[in-house]
Amino acid sequence: MASKTRLYVDHPLKEEQSILLSREQAHYLFGVMRLSVGGQVLLFDGMNGEFLADVVEAGKRGGTLLIASQTRPLQMPPDLWLMFAPIKKARTDFIVEKAAEMGASRIVPVQTEFTNSGRIQRDRLQAHAVEAAEQCGGTYVPQVDEMKRLDRVLNDWDETRQIMFCDETTADDPATPFEAQKDQAVGPWAIVIGPEGGFSEKERNRLRGLPYAHVAQLGPRILRADTAAVAAMTLWQTALGDWA
Ligand code: SAH
């Protein structure tokens, strides 16, 4: 049997609640997914877990669902931020989608000295994170921040949050696997990925000098930023996160 359609709802859900659908939600459930009265859908709100709901009214412009039961509790990802310098639109979308699937708790676009893209459409990126959570079975949706300057983010840094600094210049070094840094695991973390142009010397020196930053190598080849984001999250989740 095909798996049930999952829908993110941006208000708190509980059992026996009825949900009035917006025009877009009705279009998606009844127009695209072909559900009708008596059909069932899974809902999540990013806070209270996942719920099974029955379709009680289905129209072109709206409809009503009734929550029958809770199916899963909220499953929080580890406290891991993905910080990255936005690149071309489609590749930035990819990074956000993958970060949501792979279990980032927050997505922080940062402007670095060599960042080519001066702005982002935060709402669009947030919608990508929602969609990714809907399709991967997640019950949590990471927040996508507005873009901030890397130097300012570092000025305000909470020193209990460790940094996995993905430094492309290590590609030529004898490997220092991130796995080896497991001992320093506890507490919150952030992965930092640079833009196509890499980090400036100033940024690299600053990041390398931070006592809570750990330099990470992602193999002996230079990866594109989108590949690097996925590779870094895989390493982190395997060494320290919820994949273990
Ligand atoms: N233009 C740069 C490459 C930037 S790659 C150059 O030619 O040197 C984009 C980002 O991906 C980098 O800033 C880094 O954060 C990450 N990255 C790519 N390959 C990496 C590697 N082998 N080790 C660590 N980080 C890497």
C-alpha cells in the first residue's frame, strides 16, 4: 500500500482537533493527491509529533480534517546547525532540502567574503525545508534564518557551541578524520561550509583560531559546496549525531 500523504500544519495539533484547510492545502490533498472524504492523512506541526486525521469534508477551495490519534511523538534532531554560504539558487535549495532530511536543527545562511549570492529568499527556502520534512517522515522542521554576515555571527557566538570547520585547504593534508574528534562530542554544534570561492585567509585564520572550532577534512578532493554540506552532515551524524 502506498504510504500516507503527510502534511505540515503551522499551528499546534492535538487529538480530536478539527482542521480547516486552506485553498492550497485542499488543492494539494484533493486535487494532487486525489484524497476524498473517508481518506486519511498524516499531519505534523513541528512541535507535538505526528497525527492521523480523517478527511471529513473535501472541496475545491477548502475542506476539513479531523484528528483521530497521535501516531508518533516529536523526534527532535540533535542540536546541530548547518551554516553555509548560499550559492546558485538550485544548489542552495538542494542544501536546505538535504539539511532538513539529514537532521539539522537549524539552517543558517551566512555571507562570507567570497559569497557570490548577496541575498536569499528565506520564505522559499523555509518552504523547501517543510517539504523535505513532509516527504522524509520527519516530525521537526528546521528553521531557516535570514542571511547574516559570518563575521557578525562569530562575534556573537555562544562558546558552548562547537564548530566543525570544513576547510578545503585540508584536502592536501594527510587526513585528520573528523571521527577522531569524537571525545569532544557533548553539547551543541555547528557545521560551517564555505562558498564556491572558499574561505578568505582572514576567515580561515579566524575560524582556525577559535578554541571551540575543529578543522575537518572531507577527503582528498575539493567538493562543491552542496556536496560538502551533505558529506559533512553524514560525518557528523555518524560520529556524534542520531545515526549511531
Ligand atoms: N574554491 C575553493 C573550493 C571551495 S569548495 C578551492 O578551489 O579551494 C566549497 C566549500 O566546501 C569549502 O569552503 C569547504 O567548506 C567545503 N569543502 C570542499 N571540499 C572540502 C574538503 N576536501 N575538505 C573540507 N572542506 C571541503
